[in-house]
Amino acid sequence: MSDELRLSASINFSKGSALINRAMTVTLDVTGDAYCAAVQNIGTSPEQVVQMSEVGDPGYLLVKNLDSTNYVELSCESGATDWTVKIPAGGIALFRPGGNTVYGKANTSAVTIEYVWIEV
């Protein structure tokens, strides 16, 4: 079978005379059928969000910050000083991490995130 994974993103912006509407979609073949999906509380000290070491190729990670006030940062390094992804309160991120473990750190106080990580 082919094209088992479909990723879509769109952005619509209109303010004054500025206007942009874009949508992008990719479909991908995947070799496995493993995935992780959960809701997790992330504190203000770096901690492991999820580890996909049991799968062959940890593909795309979709994360939503469920907090209404604080942002969360994500990285593939446990002792990160430069955080890779910053997700604002209520925001989302879709990306392919550079490793099979992702760490998170909340700003100011703990946040709750929801994530889905799919093997490709």
C-alpha cells in the first residue's frame, strides 16, 4: 500500500492590505504501523516527552499546547540550552524530530500537551 500518511497545513492571514492564503499537503509511504498518542503534563525543568526507540523510523510529531497562558519548548537534546521548537499557549507544531526522543520544558508553570508521533 502507498500514501498511508497525509500531512496538511494551511495558513490564512488578512490584516489591512496584507492577505495570504496557503495550504500545503504531502502524502507519504510508511514502512511500519507504530505510533504514540497521549496527553502529558510538562513541568518547568527539562523532561522526556516521549521516546520512539521501539520503532524503526520515528517520523512526524504533532503537538498541541493545551495551556491558555504559558508556552512550552521542545528539543531532541536532554540537556538542551537551545530549544528547537517553541509552542505558544494554545498553539500547535508539526515537525519531524532529529532523533527518537523529545524533551519538553514549560515556561513559568507546568503545561499540558497532547501529541501524536507516527512512524514513517
